[in-house]
Amino acid sequence: MTILLDRPETSVRSPAPARRPAARPAAEHRDVFIDALRVFGISVVVLEHWSMPLLSYDGTRITAGNALSAPGVWVLTWIIQVMPLVFFAGGAANSISFGRFTGGPAAWPAIRLRRLAWPVLALAAVWIPLPHVLLSMGVPVQPVELGARLVGQLLWFLAVYVIAVVVTPLMVRAHERYGWLVPAALAAATAATDAVRFASGQEWLGYPNIVFVWLAVHQAGVMYAAGRVTRPALLAVGGFGAAALLVAYGPYPGSMIGMPGAGMSNMAPPSLALLAVAAGQIGLVNLLRPWIVRLPWRRVLGWASPRMMTIYLWHMPALVIVTGVVVVGAGVGTPAPGGAAWLAGWPLWLGLLGMVLYGLLRCFARFERVPGLPYGKAGWTGTLVSAGLVGAGLLALTVRGFATGLAPVLAVLAIVGGLLLTVPSADS
């Protein structure tokens, strides 16, 4: 994710960024706490996406509900909506990596962009032709289109993360100069955007919060890397307390995950309530940090870290494959959530999905190793153009998915064009 791809680089030096937490040795090149948060975050994302859908098939159409829409279950989303932790870990990892980088500020984002975009090309190579193949085999149109769109929707994270990567050098410098004022300003911008959104009744006016909310959380990771997250208890109580007040007395729904038929969402676009929950989560995990780092993570992190991008990109295709066989092919729908049939079948469902994902990992994890092509002498203009093309391509795939048509092809061409700009020309 990305944040999940941060591995030691050839162009790093041993000195760490200033003011790192004392519990972390200065000579250490990895932060077990941050790596553990990334693995935990993506694991929870996968478990949610595999467990939430309530699927049924009537012979031509798949319908899908959400198991978390049951009354009172929204409380769980304040913990299991883990994307804030993923962005927080990304901010910390990016700040640490940039602090060790010996090249120019514009070269670092160019390297990160290649790591972000390259694994997506393998996904596209499979999913651009696959819907056409399935339709030619007589598979009904709606299940094929639905699956192709769902596979692309999860790329929203990478589209937003491109922005975070590009501005990391600027945000690190901003933190060094302004400290807590940076996330405070982003939180104020979030509140102002929500005010305009609710006053106008136009949901689209809330979408600037995609930048404000996620950069604020990412900036909290920058502050952690500098040793500035020093009062986690206050952050946890303040964050969750503010979220409770916003939900109780404001226009915000209780769920931090979008629900079918809901009048508004805290995720799309992200809201001030989600930012408050993010603050609570960051405070909570930092309170638990001494316990987390003592857990036996080494073997788990050693296996998972080089595969996390592949797990994220391919866990939804695994769901589409198993749904095609079990729900569409065999006609077995999801039982009522929480009932005896659901509880009995859930381990089997997860087991089937896990086996399919493992096979996909064996095929596609190799694409996390970016080709060893040289990097150009990236300036800010080239880096920004590259990021714009990659981000635009990822955003188009998020909106359109891999459904049939020209849009996915053009989106992938934009990503390829952005990647090519990171390679020096023959005369350079």
C-alpha cells in the first residue's frame, strides 16, 4: 500500500531523523511498531472485506448487503475502520525513509511512485481482458461488471497515497518549522469543509477532505517519527470523546464505514468525525506501543511485509473468484449474519478465500520487486507530472474499475506514462 512497501534502499544512510522515540534504537533501520501497524491494518481490511458482504444470486444478478448494518454494530467500526492507522504508519515510514535519503527532495517521491504503481500493472494485465473473456463464455453481465468494478474500487487508497508521498518532503519541512500547527490547520480545514458540505447539502463539496483528513493523519505519523506523539492518553480520550460528541450532537452517522442506503458517510468523503476517531486510534495504539513491540512479530513481519501490497491488491479478486464459484455457480447465498449457519460457515468461507489468495500470492507477489531500471535526475516538475499521471490513472480505476470499455485502458496508459517519466532518457 505504498506504506507497505517501505524497504531499506540502497541510497540510505544510518543516521535516523531527530527526536525519534527513545525506546527505538537510533541504529535500527526498521520500526517494529510501525511495521506491525501496517500488517495489522491490512489484515483487518482483508478480514472486513471478506466478512461483511451478504451475498445472494437470483440467476442474473448478485445483490450484496453489509453485515455491519445491523443495529448497534456501528460501534465496532470505531476500531475496525483501520485506514487511519494505515495512513499514520505510512506517514511515519515515509518520514523516516525521507530522513535517510541522500538524493534530492524530488527524487525520493519518484522512487516511491514506482514502488506504488508497478504492482498495479500486474492487476491490470489480468483484469482488463478478464471481463471480456467471462462475457464471451456466457457469464451474466451484472456479476461480471460488479466484480470488475469492485476490484478497482480499492485503488482509492493508492490514489490518495500518491498525494501523501509527493508532499512528504514539504510536510516534513513544515513539521520542523510549525510542529502541531500543521495537523491543527488540516483539522480546521476539515471542519470548514464539513460546514460548507452540510450547509449547502451538496455532498461533492466535502471531497476536499480526502486531502485534509488523510494528510492530517499522515502528518501524525511524521510527528511520531520525530518523537512528538508524547501524550497518547490525552490524544485517545480527546479523539474518541470528540467523535462521540460529533455523532451525538452533530449531523454525523455513528458508523465509520459507509453503509448501504445511508444518507451520508463518514468515509466518502471523509469527515471531521472520522478524523476524531483517527486521533483516538492513534492515541490508543501509542499507549499500547510498549506491549505491541514486545510481541513475537519477527517471523510474521518477515513473511508479510514483502507481500502486503499484493495482499491488498488481490484480496478482492480472491473474493470475486470464490463468490463466482460458491454464490453464482453453486447458488449458495450468505446466511443471516450472526446466526448459527453464518457462524458455522464463516470459517469455511475464510478458508476458501485464504487458499485462493495464497495461490494469487504465489503468482503475483514477485511484482512487488520493482525492475532495476535507473532513475532519472528527477526535478519537481517531472515528479509532479509523473505523480499526476499515476494518480489520475488510479483515480479513474477507482471510479470505473476494470469494467468493459476504453476507460480502464486509458487509465493504465496514464500509469505507465507516469512510470516512464521516472526512467532517464537515452540522451540524459
